[in-house]
Amino acid sequence: MPWEFIDQTSLVGDAKRIALRMGDYAAAGVTTLGLTSLAGSVDGHLETLRVAEEALRLGRG
């Protein structure tokens, strides 16, 4: 699968980049996003949630 497709349809990267992309989605009228963690461990899932929470905080200013 081309990286460009993944990048255009997913929120990937660090919290700052995800926050910016979430802002793009919000500006386009998106009101709900789903979170799917593909991590292979509990610690990995927790890190995914931590980054998502940080992105939300950054996006709210």
C-alpha cells in the first residue's frame, strides 16, 4: 500500500503532527474519529493512547 494513501487516510506520526491532521479533519467537518491500535503489546497500546491524548491536548490549545 502506498505511503501517500496511508498518510491521507490515517493519523500517523508524533503527537504534534497528529494534532495538526486532526485540525484538518475538524476543518473539513469531521466530528468523530476512531482509534485503532496495531501495537503488539499492552505497553504499545498504552503508548498509542498516550500519544492520542497528547494530540488532543495540543489541538485544544
